Amino acid sequence: MLVIWNADHRAYKKLTILTQKNGCDTNVNGKISHQADTEIMTTTSANQYCSPQTKKTLRLSFSPSLITLGTAQLGLEYGLANRSGMPTATEAENILNTAHTGGITSFDTARNYGCSEERIGHWLKTKKHHETKIISKLPPINAASSTNVSVLVRKFLNASIAALRTHKIDLLLAHRGSDLLNEDVIKALEQAKIDGCIDNIGASVYDPEIAKCLIRSTPISAIQVPVSILDTRMVNEGVLEYAYGSGVAVFARSVFLQGVVFMKTVDLPRHLKPLLEPITALQHIASDLGLPMNALALNAVRDLHEIASIVLGVERAEQLAPHIANISLPPLPKDVLDQILNVTRTIPHDIVNPSHW
């Protein structure tokens, strides 16, 4: 079953779509094919949505799935709205299997995510998912350390490769993006790329100016930045547009702002009370469209044409299915996207920056 817009944009209208002769169909890998015979389109996957915009990722050597599974939750008790704690090893494997079955091929982890890399490594080894792409992160590098920077970089990288039980990492991000402004760090990573230990270099960034500087002056293939319906700084300050125009893939993280997007306004902690009015306004927009908040939040970010992939994490496997279904919904109308940006444009950054909570 697919969902399409009513002409008046006031609600989603659920219809079973029959593809006609020579109609457009989409398979589990998100590829378009033309069917000679009429059939019912029922398959849903994280790659199924056909964006009206071409995803331009010239520097990145692989195409990520529209959803990248964030795995901080697999190794830590992570997230403000997390009520279930860190999953067991069995549940972690269920999450990874559910993601893979749902068409997710890219997985985001980090050396600092507890046992996340080890759990992914065990899963990769036992399931032999050769088509998966692994994104990990280099811990912050202490430039004042007496240890040679290149030695530190290779030490951390080797530890990640060993934990993941692989011979290389498809994309290695500097967990503290500003570390890539250190020439020695860049040299060490470029050497690791030459040695076949990594395929792509990138950065996880919070600050728009640092993001622009890295795009302009370093050989990164990707950036990972916070983007949500409550945090649109990277949109407003031109980071996404600059990255896209430079051929740098943009991975959006914190799309649900650690679960704050889902919280009832009465449950907002005191330091987040300034979000009461914008969240209420967004809930009204979602209600008018006949959408749950998670679908509105996810697809508002998905429909930014600069976004290559959205990093999502879950504590339980069953939490993933709605996201995989929602990512395949049709694009939101442009006037709705404009309305969302207008609602959230003036939210102070300190309020939506989890490092300040």
C-alpha cells in the first residue's frame, strides 16, 4: 500500500496503487523498473522512496541507503527519551537484522559508542552481509599529547577495524570535526586511505562555520550534521547547500532530537519548555496532514534535496518498522516545508543543542 496526497493537501489519502502498463515500479533496492504487466506495489524498504531531486554525492565512493542505522543505542544508554536502556546482545542483533531486511545498507557507529562496534562486528561476521557499508568515527585527537598524531590515528583506526571484524571502514568521520583542521590528522587519514584501511574521510560537525571550512579546505567526502524540524541551523546558514554544491554527501543526524520531537508538551523538561510553542505548532501541521509526528519529522528532513541519508537509532527492533515505512511516503508539499521552516527558524541554538542539556 502506498500513500499519496489529496489534492487539497489537508490529509494523506491511503490508496492501493496499481501500476499500469509501462508504469513506474520500485524494488527493494530503490531502483526504478518498468513493468510490462499490472501489479500491486506492496514492497516497503529504506531505499524505496524516489526523490524528486538527484542525490549528488560526487566525492563519496558509495551510495548510502536513505536511512543509515545509528548504533549508539547498541552500545550505550543513549537518548533523552530512552526508557528501555541499552538493548541486550540478542535484541541488538534483532535490530541489525530488521534494518538489513528493511533495505538499510549503511550503519553508523563510533569507537566511543561502548560495545557498538563489537556488536556490529559479530553480526557482520556471522551473517556475512557483504553489501553493508560501515561508517565509524575517530575519537577526538589530543594535539597536545606526547604521542605522535599519526600513531594515535592508526591506533584508534586499528581498534575499530578489529572490533568490526573487517579489513577496512567505508567512511571514517572525525568525531570532533575540527580535528581535521590539524594537518597531521589529515595526513594520517590520507595515508590510511592509501593503505586501504578506509575508503572515505569525513567529519561529524556541530558548528556551521567549521562545517563550511572543512568543505572548503579538506578532502572530505561527507559530513554528518544535526538537522531536524526543531534545529534548522544548517539549512538557514547555508551549510547543506554549500556541501551539496561541493559534492560532499550530507548525513543528517538528530532528526528526532533524541526523542524530543515525540514528547508530549507536558513532559518537556524545564530546560526545553521554550520548545512548547513550536512543538505545538508542528503537531498541528502533522494533524492537518493526517500524519504522526515521526513521519512529519523524518520526511521534512528527507525532502531537503541536499540530504544523502538520515541517521536513525532505535532501542528495539519494532521501533524501526515505522521509520522504514515512513521514508517511502511521497514528498511533502513545498508549502508545508516552508511552513515548518518558518515555525522553527527562530528557535535559539542553545535550546536544541543536546551538548547544552
